[in-house]
Amino acid sequence: MKSKKIYLIRHGQTDFNLKGIVQGSGVDSDLNETGRQQAEAFYASYKAIPFKKIYTSALIRTYQSVSKFITDGIPHQTEKALNEISWGTWDGKLPTSEMNSVYWQIVNRWKEGDLEAKIEGGETPIEVRERLMPMVERLLSQEDSPILVCMHGRAMRILLAMLTGQSLEVMDSFPHENLCLYLLEVIDGQAVIVEQNNLEHLN
């Protein structure tokens, strides 16, 4: 059976990334100069791939990361389901030492299976999984290949766990950097990671 390929990338750098400010679904920030250079480098390396479709979140930093592909005429669809997790009352804030401590406590609770844990006013991994479910079904079943998906760090970890049929407890095993690439191959409705956190195009 012919396999299908999914090119899954995280958006390029923003000033919020650079400064360490919390940047969830409540922050709609632009790429900074480094982020724009990363997007240009990714385009230069992958513009020859005959992408059939592009999916981005509803946040501008993902659109900006793949805008040159869209300008080339590749069909594009915005999917709010691909938005980053909401960090609630923390969105847009520079973390304090107390916030960092709470963050790692929550990440450890997620690893231990407490997937209902969340920041005040934010989303749980379970809630992100629920909104991503229709997107996962579409990615695994659609005939178009290859496709390009651009989204966000934490939501991407959740999506990777879902696409590869693993529990959300393992989501932190998927490393990511700004404008990294995960290449997945879908065979018989199951995705396999071929390339992980690939940054060669940025060298």
C-alpha cells in the first residue's frame, strides 16, 4: 500500500519565544526577524516538495511560517483546532520562579496520568485532544499526500502522541524547536515518525 506523508512543523521564533514569555492560544504574536529567516530557510529547503495542502492554526505565527508556500498557490486551510494549548491566566506573562515551579509540577502530573491538570483558566491535555480529534482523523484518512501542517509546541506534542497511537502521558518525549520538522509516514491509518525535530534546514 502506498504511504502518505505528513510534514509537521512548529512555527518560527517570535519575540515571546525569545524572551521566554508564556505564549499559548491567547497570544497572537508575529514572527520576529529570526523567525522570518527560519521560515525562509525552511521554504528554500522544501519548496520542491509537491505539497497538496497546507494546514495552519488560526494564530498568525503559523501562517507567516509557511506563507511563501501559500503564495505559490498550494491550497491552504486555517484550523482553529491546531491552536496552541491555552495557558489561561499565564498567557502573555513573563514566568516568575513560582510559575516555573508550578509548570513543572503540572508537567509531571501529566506524565503520571493526571491529564485534567491545568493552569487557571487554561486548557487540559484532554481538552486539546478532544478539539484535535477531527483533525487527526482527517490527517490519517485523507488521500492527499504530501501535506504540510504548521502549529505550536505543546499542541504538536499532543498531536504527535495521537497520530502515533500513544497515550498523552508520553507527549514530552517529542522534543521541538522553532521551525523544526517532524516527518511522518502514514500506512494503514497509523503514523510512524521518520524524522524527529529535524533542524538541518536551518544550518
